[in-house]
Amino acid sequence: MNRTARLYALVEELRAAAPRPLTVAALAARFDVSTRTVQRDLQALMEAGVPVRTTAGRGGGWSIDPEMSLSPIHFTAEEASALVVALAAVDASAPYAGAARMAGLKVTASMTGRASAAARQLAARIVSLPAPADSAMRAAVEQAVTTQTVLRLSYVDAAGRRSDRVVEPAGLLTADGRWYLIAWCRTRQAGRGFRLDRITAAAPTDEQAQPHDLSALLRGSAAADAVQPATLTSLMPPR
């Protein structure tokens, strides 16, 4: 068993035993490798963002949170190629670009044989011209949208006017290759769209934002007809 296969097998072994922890010795015996190898593999999983954790002391060991990880997904060669290329092509200035990049690396690492070759051949024929990205600003926007907390930002509008705003994020809009933060602006007491590349600074707060309906904030704007991307519809709750 190669290392990639063993890493995925380790995750499934921990998932099957969850929430009960497994010792390094038991895992080493299960995969017929040294305890040092298992320890190194588990550390690699942690660094890759897999929700494995260790508990010290009697009855301790390694475990995984099954609610924070996905079961194995079997892609066709074409699906894997398309997914890897799509994730790798996400612009650095787009929301959650870092997470998308990590997801692409995990999918790539899991592929072997024809799927791996097809993805690499396709990737070799795709290039992008990256746009400048403010990682601190993007991270603040991502955090505010994910946790639904109030965000403080500095913004430059289309006419070059600068202003400081306190906003309650409702969601994100992509249009014509650009990303917008849609939010209730406390400063203007109205729904507003803020182009991410015009936000010059952003700072999250610990204050919980009031819930706002994204469609309601877009009503009457140029983006009133915005729809959920087809790739995300399966994640939406049933109406």
C-alpha cells in the first residue's frame, strides 16, 4: 500500500472507530508499518486540515470528528480532472480561494492512474493571469460571511469617494468576473453591494449580525435577477 492510499485508509479506520480513539500501536499493526510511520502520517493529516486529534493519557489515542469530514467520494477520471482544474483556476482574489486551493490539492493527492494523468494533461493546457489580492481583507470578509458577524470596512466607490462603513453581511455575489459583498449598511441604513477589489481595509468584529435575506437586499438593483449557481443548488435547504 502506497502512502496516499494508507493516508485515506487511516482516515477511514479512525472514522469507523469514532468517537473511540485508536492507539498508534493499533494502527501500526493494522497497516503493518512502524509506529513512527503512523505518527508521521497522522501528523501529515493534521497539517492537511483533516479533523484528526490526539488525546493523551490512559485510554487516549487518535480519533476523528466524523461530522467534520467527508466520506470517500469516487470520481470518474473526467469528473476528477474537471474538479481539480476548476479549483486550481479560482482567482486568488475570490472568496475562499485558499480553501479551494487546499481542496484541489487533496483531490489531486487522491488520484492515481488514468484520472491523475488526465487531470495533469488538462492542467498543463490552462493558464491564468492572477489579479492582485489583499489576503487580510479577503480573510476578514470570509470570516464575517461565514460567522454572520458585523464587519467594519473602508471602501472606494466607482467615483473614487472613500468612506468607512459598518455592515451586516448577507452573502456574496459574482457577476462579470467580479465578486461583491452584499450587506446591510448601517451607515446608509440600506442594502448595498461592495465590490471586493474596492474594499481597501476590512476588520471583523465579535458582534453577531442581524439576519438579512440576500434576495431582498438585491431587489431593485442591477443584480435583482441573480440566481444560485447550479453547482451550489444541491447544498441549499429544501423549500
